[in-house]
Amino acid sequence: MAYDYEKSIRPGKLPHIWCPGCGHGIVMKGLIRAMDTCGLEKNNTAIVSGIGCASRLPGYMDFNTLHTAHGRAAAFATGIKMVKPEMTVICCGGDGDGTAIGGNHFIHACRRNIDMTYVIMNNYIYGMTGGQFSPCTPTGMKASTTPYGNPDPIFDISKLAIGAGATFVARTTSFHATQIDKLIAEGIKHKGMSVIEVLDDCPTSYGRRNKFRSVVDMMKRLKEVAVPVAAAAKMTDEQLEGKVLTGVLFKEERAEYTDQYAKLIARVQGA
Amino acid sequence: MAKKVALLQGNSACALGAIYAGCKFFGGYPITPSTEVAEVMSEELPKVGGKFIQMEDEIGAMASVIGASLAGSKSLTATSGPGVSLKQELIGYACIAEVPCVIINVMRGGPSTGMPTGPGQSDVMQARWGTHGDHAAIAVCPESCQEIFTETVRAFNLAEKYRMPVQVLYDEIVGHMRERIVFPEPGELEIIDRAAPTCSPEEYKPYDAKSDTDVPPLAVFGSEYRFHVTGLNKAADGFPTTKANLVAFEERRQIAKVECPEARADIESNEEYLTEDAEVVIFAYGSSARSARYAVNKMRAEGIKAGLFRPITIWPFPEKRVAELGKQVNSMVVVEMNLGQMIFEVERIVKNDCKLAGVFRVDGDPINPGEIMAKVKEVL
């Protein structure tokens, strides 16, 4: 029997705004399966986003949903989680939203190790505004504001999250659809800041300018560049050139922020 | 039993007023001259089971406050001019999404870094028009430590009642001055909590206005009322819309809920001192009003029929009463620690009904009564 996605979708809110070939829908389905696996209650779950194509995701989902301002998802979510630590808080958004305009909130949420799951859809472009380069647009590639090729180096989002202190960091791609829900579910179950980076493609704004002739070509590229961490361990640096590690990249147990604050309150109140 | 009394700084009075009002969340970022509000909140909130967080920046602080409010907590942030500039985008978010919260602005000069340890009153127009787009504003401007306490309580009440951000503006002088505070007993000051929805969760719409001035009840994240919040123009159900009639209705309602006559009467608060027979009225707010009151007393002793009009609510602007005074007096003198901001509002209302002059100062020193008296005598 086909999986029932509709129980998690708000009635009447589809079709979504995403272009044909966009990977965001694959990520949303993965997120729905992951939330289902974790048995999340709708009333006790908040999904928070910023601005951009990926940030439209919460509007389709039948949970407490908050579509904030550009880059601010993690900071709004921090306020919710502080007041209601018992709620499951999930952030989602794109690479520009999360690591450029929202970069400061992102790294500090990681540093605090506050218990939320941030699904970051990295399509290496600002899609909604028409394809300007983001901090994740590969050097040399074309965007509407890099007509001569992108001169900027990129952020490695997962490395950024690990460096900033996130205690669960995983990466996959929209080609690896079944891995998306497994990693998000593991992130939700992890106590602390979890970051799941999903490389997905924007055929309209990125593919078109960079000579990807079809969505299938783009998906094939995702398949080719992805190397599971276990396999990568047996590969040489040369073999790993141009590859992207996938799977659970980092996991550790560390004191969670709202837990620590609850202890502080108990101490102050002399309990 | 005698009431509890203390010698307190204005910023401490603000924090304790917030606690009295039921504030349970503070999200802030250090900035002079408001930092003591954060310091006292970090100490007091855990005692009442509340949460304090120092965020990574001013924008994050404002974001956390809105998130916390949606999760059901009365929420506060405190900052000063440069911080308020950074918060503007999300103050607008709280306006359009109709999320109650209170923002303290301990005013220093400016623009930019200006004089961080000096007083100013140059953010009064920012409080009205700082965020982009059409919106209503509620801002109050206390003149003393005691009034900072009571106006902070009132700011929370107004935020929860009208479901929007409310700004409390006081200058560095009052923020750092120490005065005797008499603490109200619990229950002595009115405390307003936000209206909860009475319909079923299935029927709930977060912007389901019953009239064009209505403030619909706001549910809480984590309750059985699931809903969607966005900064986009939205319909009654909270979801984005570009339908012209729905956008226009919501934009107009969100202003009318504050500016309709009933709301104005509820929100406005003015002090009038010897205005009844006044031939000249000094329009002053915040700490400048203290110099103005002294000047009025001195001039009355000299036989000059002077009075003081002090708006405590500065936004919405007290249009009706200022218009009446404009018809009554020969001249009005606006006193403010900036180079002329509120004087344009006064001018907009009194037009040519009376002479109008201003006493302005931006050098970091307070306006003294002598300056005010000299100007009054010039325009009498």
C-alpha cells in the first residue's frame, strides 16, 4: 500500500510552489516519513523556516508552523524551544537563508546545542529571487550575479555545523531519497542540535545556467558525487577529489541547552 | 502593612515592572544604556520559572522574543538606538503577524553609535515609522523610575490586548537615575492576559476578525490549536494571499485596531499640569518634562500663565487633546532632546491655531528649565 503522506499535509494547501525537477518535494516527503517514524504529535511539534523556496515547506505541513523572516528560523525556534522544551522543534530552509543572512543564528544554535533539528536544503543558489549566487555556489559556476563565473569560495555547511558545535550532523542528497528520512529521524531522536544537510538541485536557476541539460543529469551528478563515510575511509585523497561525504558525519553526546536552563532554574529556586 | 519601597535605577524598575506584569521570557543583547534591564531579568526570571537568553545579536533577540510569545509567554527585549535599528525588520514582523511583545528602548543620541552614555530623545519618530510598510504603533514614554515600572506593566497589557509590539521609550537619564520606588501590591495594578480562542480547534483562524477594528484571539503553539504564521500578507486563516480585498482589509484593520476612537481612548495617557487657564503650554515628554514642570512653576510665580502637557503614550499621538489646547493657548513650546521631531506632529495638529516654537538639544546634556523659560518668554 502506498505511503499516506496526506495525513501530514494541510488540506487544500497543495500544489506546492516548487518548480518541476526541484528537490525540495523529495525532502518534504522524507521529512514527513521521518516525523512519522518518530511518532511526533502534531500539536506538540513546530516547524520553523526563514525565507526562500525551501522555507515555504512549513505552510504545507499540518503542524504548528512558523514562516519567519529571511535567515531567522533558528532564532525564532530558539524562543519557542526555551518556552516549551517539551515541544519538538524542526527548522528548515535553504543554504542562503541558513548560512548567509542567517549564518549567525545558525552557528549559535549549534554552539548552544539546543534540541532542534535543522533540515537545510542546499541547492547552491538563491532560487526564489531568480538565481543569485549563495555561499554554497561552487567556485567558477554561474549564477545571475556571477555572469563570469563565481569568484567566491564556498561554505561546507556540515563542517560549519560541526565546527560550531552541533552534536548530530549528517548529509545526503535528494537522489538518496530513502536516506533522507533515516537521517532526519535520527536527528529528531538525537538530544541536541541536529543538522541534516540535503544537497538538492535547482534546475530552473542553477541547472539552466550551468549546462545541466536535464533534471536526470543533475540527479545522476548527485549520485556520482556522493560517497558514504564508510566507503570514503577506504579511499585515497585523489579518489575523493570532488566527492561529497554522505551519512552521519558527526555525533556526540553533550549537555543540551534547555536541560541546562531547567537545572539552573531548579538551582535558583533551591529545589 | 507598609508597602515595599526601594531606591532603584530606572532600568531595574523596568525589569521588575516586567516581572510584575507576568513576563516569563527575555531575549536580549548587551547595549548601553539598557544593559541593566537584561542583567536584572537574568537574575529575576529563573526565580519565577521564566527564561532568560542572551542571543547572538539584536535581530536574534527580537526573533527569540516573537517565538517565545507564540509559545505563550509574555516576552520582553531591551535595547537602545542601534539595537532598535537592527530589530526593525522583526518589529514589522510582529506587527503583521500580530504577536504581542514589549521592546524597551533606552534612548541615547545618534545616528549610529552616537553618544552611547549620553541621553537622547531622537528615536521617537523611529518608534512610529522605523519598520517598513504601513503599520500602527504603540509607544509609551515614562519620565521617572516609578513611572517606568507602571508603564512597563501597561506596555505588556497593551501588547497582549492589541496583539502587537509595544515600545517603551525612556532616555538614558531616567534609565540610569535612581529614585524611590513604591512597589504596587500583587493585584493592585491591572494585568491583562491575551484572549484565548473560544471556538473549537477545527474552527480556529488566527486572523478571524469580527469587525474592521477587531483583535482576534491568538492561540498558543503547543496547544490543540494548530495554526500557521507568516510575515506575508495573509487571509483570516493565516495563509498567504495576494487577493486585493483581503490584503487591504487586513492592512487597514491592523491600523484601525489601534487608531479607532475606542482604542485611542483606551491607549492614550497624558499628564496635564496647570493647563486649564494656560496661555502658553509646554509640550514635553520623558525626562525633558521634568525640566518643563520646574519651568512652569517658576513662570507661574512670575505671573506667566504657563502649563505642561506631557504625553505618556506618545503613539498613537494625542491628536484630540493637542488640537483643543492649540485653540486655547497663544503659544506652544515643544521641548525635546533632539533637533525637532515631535514638533512636526504638534504642528500637524495645531496648524496655525497658535504660535509654535521648539527647545532642542543634542549635546548629551539635559534641557534645563532656564532654556525653556527663555524660549517661552520669547514667544509669549
